[in-house]
Amino acid sequence: MIIVVVTFKINSEITEAILKDKFLETSPIYKETPGLIRKNYISEPSNNIAGGVYCFDNMANAKSWFDEERIDWITNRYSKPDLKFYENPVTVDNNSDEIIS
């Protein structure tokens, strides 16, 4: 699996409530994202940072999702994102009581 951590600066006038509404507005598009296993929205309003943590089935799907058009979309909606891609060799899933490797 692949973990992608995406962060970007947000306007200081965006409250947590506004940010949550913006996240809820976009959340349906991720239900059909090829290879996406899970997405967690993240925020740190005190430092004007938000983003997402994505878990993809493989690197090809992760890279395909974060193409130039997606980066432009994030940039226009918030600001230019910083993306980091990580291999995810082991996952502990307490909901399913599994260790996945």
C-alpha cells in the first residue's frame, strides 16, 4: 500500500466549521477514486494548515490521482500542496482486529 500525505496552507479566515463544510462538500468524489482505500482529512487551524492522508492500493493509482489537473484543483481551492509518498508495508487495523502486510 501507499500513503500520500498532502498539506497546504489555508486562509486564516477559514474557521474549523467552514473547513469541515468544504471537506464534506468534496468527500463524495473520493468514493470512486481508483485504488483509494481510505482518505482522512486533516487540519491544524492554529497554523493555517490542512490537507489529507490517503491510502492507495499501489503507487500507480496514487500517482495517477495526483496528476497536474488535481494539483491545480487543490491549488485553486486552497493553495499549492506539498505531497509526500510513502510505502506502507504494515498496517495495524484495530477495527477489524488485523495486522495487514
